[in-house]
Amino acid sequence: MGAALLLALGLLAQSLCLSVGVPGLRRPHTLYPWHRGPAAGRVRRAWVIPPISVSENHKRLPFPLVQIKSDKQQLGSIIYSIQGPGVDEEPRGVFSIDKFTGKVSLNAMLDREKTDRFRLRAFALDLGGSTLEEPTDLEIVVVDQNDNRPVFRQEVFTGRVPEGAVPGTYVTRAEATDADDPETDNAALRYSILEQGGPQLFSIDPHTGEIRTVQVGLDREVADMSGDGLTATASAIITLEDVNDNAPEFTRGQFFLEATEAVSGVDVGRLEVEDRDLPGSPNWVARFTILEGDPDRQFAIRTDPGTNEGVLSVVKPLDYESRERYDLKVAAQNEAPLQPAAPRAARGQARVSVRVRDVNEAPVFQENPLRTSLAEGAAPGTPVATFSARDPDTRQPQRLSYSKGYDPADWLQVDGATGRVQTQRVLSPASPFLKDGWYRAIILARDDASPPSTATGTLSVEILEVNDHAPELSPPWGSLCSIPDQGSGLLLGATDEDLPPHGAPFHFQLSPRLPELARNWSLSQVNVSHARLRPRLQVQEGLHRLSLLLQDSGQPPQQREQPLNVTVCRCGLDGACLPGAAALRAGGAGISLGALVIMLASVILLLLLALLVALLARCRQRSCDKRLLHGLQDDLRDNILNYDEQGGGEEDQDAYDMDQLRHPAELAALGAPLGRPSVRRDAPFSWAHPQAPRVLPSSPSDIADFISEGLAAVDGDPTVPPYDTALIYDYEGDGSVAGTLSSILSSLGDEDQDYGCLWDWGPRFARLADLYGPP
């Protein structure tokens, strides 16, 4: 809400044309800044040009500005030029010069708001290009015209003033700018208020634009605050600030509400108030206080920021059995202090009556969680605790029953009527449900109301450690030097399955049953879990069996007498056993030298028996092979045989002529004729061309050609078996020492062979043994 002012801006402007050649004035004469009229006896020259002024927005173009001239030479023999912004630099083409006369002209309209002056350089050269005058500056000043309207810095100006402010109180300031020359009257600004939309409450300074109050007693609650401030120029919206001159009042003098017992954090009801101050401001927001009726601080009131109502809530559970009704006295006031002159509210306080509604409450455990302890390994039936609860509904007597809600190891048993808890089995110390020595279970208590209510209680049982294990040597063997001063002795350690304080420190002692041990050995404590064993005098090398008594620190303490195998050896200067004592050190692991010898002899005997069995099996196999292949070593050939071959017909009598495949050198050695070979009976009568001997391939790359040529020769040669018979292309010779399993040779003399040895060759020859072996 605010009061709107319409501002108008006046301008005082005056346009002056200060340059030579302004339209409407006489035309500028030719300027000779270096020529000062005739003097007595001589002529003075100055290559200096004063600034030239020209008005912006000049429309008669081109417009002559000035003419420069040098008297170094005659007219027409001098070339003039200018350079700089507006000529050969941006903006280009604004100025130009006649190179023979030196006249400078304006070719485009000027805008002072973009460029307020131009600085050029003028040059004078002779026709040969030589410099006649030193370059000089030519400055052109653009004269401002009132061609820009003033502009407000913002469309809407806002201000705030408290109600009741004295006249002349500053509210806000309207500001505007003008793009014209600030050094001229073109940019002079004047401010005025055109319209206020109501009473004349404000004024504006015409020079500074400051807006101030002009009347006393501004009241926000009665002022017209609906102005929008929309104008063609600019508007000022002034907000009349509120002060707390109205106190909040309850809409009623008494409120009746109802709350449920045994719950908290719930809302009971709302208390409505009214305030005429500005909504949302600290002068309007109400704060509520409970003055009477809540000694235990069970209620609280918060403010709804949207409605400014007081929301009454329960912060602590109510008990119907203790109190059925609450009568509260509540007061309301604003966040901001009330003005001293403001009237007091008629209903600044109210009465609130809260009735408590009875419900069935859940039982309550007297101690929750309940912590107790029990020794580990407790027998079944051992009492643990009595976890009982009470029913808060004293006006409605009810019966409670108990049960287990969570018992992961099924270790406990609960009496349903009394809540008495006892064990029903032994709990293992290694149970995964023991966390840091504690066992946790949940017990439920339930009443018999309709519907029933249930309470949950946590039972935590600490399992107390019992000293039920004696310490043990770890490890129960070792080695040391035979001479007392050598080495560091034997470091002995102990472990105990019990937890502290039933474990370390351990007490090490040589067995009291054997007094001779104390004469030869000494035992000294190193720390709470280790001791060191040393010989008192030089002892014999070898294995010594000692007996130690170990005791823990439990209550009562546990002790155990344990054997210790000590290997005594010769040591070097560094206190380590020499290599020759390796067998003695092996005895330290509980194995004597005699037992080691027996074990080695047994291993050697087993190896010999295995070797003997292998030799017997080998000999038997060779004997069988000799009987099977006897007499088959005369003339062995590796031939490819087809048992279903039909040959070349009835006249084919030489189907397997081996001589055709033998090397000529072999035939000569055997005495075979080297003449023309015999011709097959089915060969044509006219065929009489002998075949030339074939040359063997000299390199592996010729093998393929050799085979192809051989196949072609055999197919057309009438002296060799027909093409459809099995051909043998190579012969490996005779006299092979290896046996053969050729089916051709094996078929000879089947009745004389003994195949009984096939059963000894294993399962792979079982089928052959069935076919050829004796029944």
C-alpha cells in the first residue's frame, strides 16, 4: 500500500551556434592563421590553427569549415592534406580537404553525444612531395544542441515513512539524467509533482527531487493506499509504515478443548485473535503465554504464521488417573512493543479449559532396560531375573501376562504370570549372540483390555567369566645350547582360553615332583605370559623331557603340569645350533632318533618292493610279446592292404607285384633282370614303348610333382597292376628289430598263437582277449 506521486520534469535549454559557418550566419572567410596582414617591411608566418566550432545536427552538407594556406610557394604549387578521425579513421568521410586550395568541408551530420570533438593533422607539400610546413593540429569542436529529453533513472521510485511523521520528513528522492552537455542549460532539470491521487501530503524540491511530508498526523489505517503511480513520465510510490498502535485481542473470552492422555507432541486446538496492524509485520504477529494452570509445563502455544492464531499442543503426556481437567489462563501480545499512547485491548487474556480423555494405556516396566549378570555355563533352570511391569490404568484393574519377544539363542524361559526369567539350557561361551560378553533379550508385557496394549522391555544379561581352563604351553618343545653361557635360552609361552582376569599373568615352575630338575635347569619369569629356561650346568646333548607346572591368575586359580621336550645341541659362537645337530633338533618336535631310523627304513623297503613288482610285470610282458611274434621277423614290409580288394578281373594274376615298386639299385643287388618288364595280359598289342627310369626328387618342393607324375604313369602303364588296386609307393626295407601288429602277418598261424597274455595288458585289451583268448 502506498501513496502515488506523478512527477514531471521541466527543461531549460538554449542553443547557441558558436562556430564559423553556422547556417543563417555569414559564410566563413578564408582563414590564414599564419598570415597577419602586411607589416612594415616584413611578413610573419605561423603554422598554428585555432580550434574550429561547428554545431551538431547540421543538415546543409557539404558545409565549408575553414581554409588553410601556406605562403611558402605560389597557389597551385602546394598540395594540402589532413589525417585523423573523421578522415582516414573511423568514422571515415566526415571531413575532406581540397588538396590545391586547402578548403576543409563537413560531409556528414555530427552528434555531440557520440563525439564531442575531432583532432586532425594538417600537411603542406610541394608538387615533388617535399614537406613545406611541419604538420600541425586541426581541432574541430562540436557545439551541443538541446536534442535529448531527460530520462528518469527508474520508472517507479519507492519510499517509506512512519505514520504520524512530522512535516518535512524525508521520504525518497527522484533522479533523472540528460544526455546533453552538462555545461550548458540544455541539461538543466526541474522537478514537480503533477498528481498525488488524494490529499496533498507530499512536496518535491524542484532542484534536487527530494520528496518530503507536508502534513502532520499520517495514519496508515485510514489513509488511501491504493494509488498505482502510473504516469507517462515516472511515479513515486510512498509506503506509510505501520507502528504498533493496536494490541491483539482474543475473539472469545473462554475456549473449551479436549486432549488424549498418554500422548505428546499433538495439537489440542486453536486460539483466535484479531489485530488491526499491518499483517505479517511485527506489529501484527501475536505471541502467546500461559499465565496459570500448567505448573508442570505440559502445554505449549505456538503462533500460526498465516492466520496469527495460537496453536495449543501437549508437550508432556497427560495422565487421566492423575488429573482429568486443566484450566489455563492465556495472554497475547505483539512481537513489537505497543506504542505508549495506544489503547489497551479489551480481551488481551482468555481462559482455556482442557478436558483429559481416558484411554487404555500400555503396561510400564519398573526398570527398563533391566541389567543383570550370570556366570557362564549356568545350568538349566538357573534364575536370571524377575522382569515385572505395572498397569497405569488404576481405575480399570487389568491382568498382565508376559512372553518372550526376542531370544535369539532360545536360552531363556519366562513365566507368563509373574515375569520370572530363568535359563532352559546351557549357553555356549562361543555363541554368536554374545556381544562383548552381554546377551540381550526382549520381554513383552500385555494387558487383557479390548483392544489389548503391549509394553516392550529389554533384558541385558552379562555373562560372567569363570576360570574353568588351565594355561597351556605354546609350543611344548624347543631347543637350546648345551653350555649355560651360550645362546639366549629357551623362551616359553602360555595361553589360556579364559578371558581376563582369569588368564595372565601366568606362573611358570619346574615340577615339584621331580627335584632333580631344579638342580640342572633354571626358570625365570620374563613377562606376564612368558618365561625363559636355561641349563644350570653343561648338560648332555640330545632330547630331554622336562615337566613344568603352569598356573593362571583366576579365582580360584587353575594349574596344570605339562611335559616339555627340550633338544640340547652344540652351538656356535652366535648361540645357534650347529648343522650337525639337525637330527637332535628334529627330536624336539616329539620324534626320537630311533623312531626316525625306523621310518626311513620302512620307506626304503616299500620302494624296493614297488621296484620288484614293476620288474616282474615288465618281464612277463616281454615273454608274452616274444611268443606272440615269434617267427615273423623274416621279410617285413609296411604295406597298405585292402582285404575287400577284387583286383582287375580274372586275368589279373600280378596284383601285388612288389618288384615294380623297388628301387632299380635294389633289383640289381637282388639279381633281378633290369630289362623290359612283363606286360599285363589286358595291355594293347601295339603297346611296346618302355618306360624310362624315374629320377627321385632332389628337394622337398618336388615331392608333390613326383607323386602326381607317378600316379599318372601307373594308371597308363600295362606292366603294373591295374589302377583300381591298392598301390604301395615306398618300401622301407627288411630286418626291422621292432615287432609288427600287421593284420597280414598276424593272420599267419593263428592256431599256434597264445593270446592269454592279453588279459594282463589292461582294460584296453579286454575286447581282444574276449575275441582271441581262451574261453
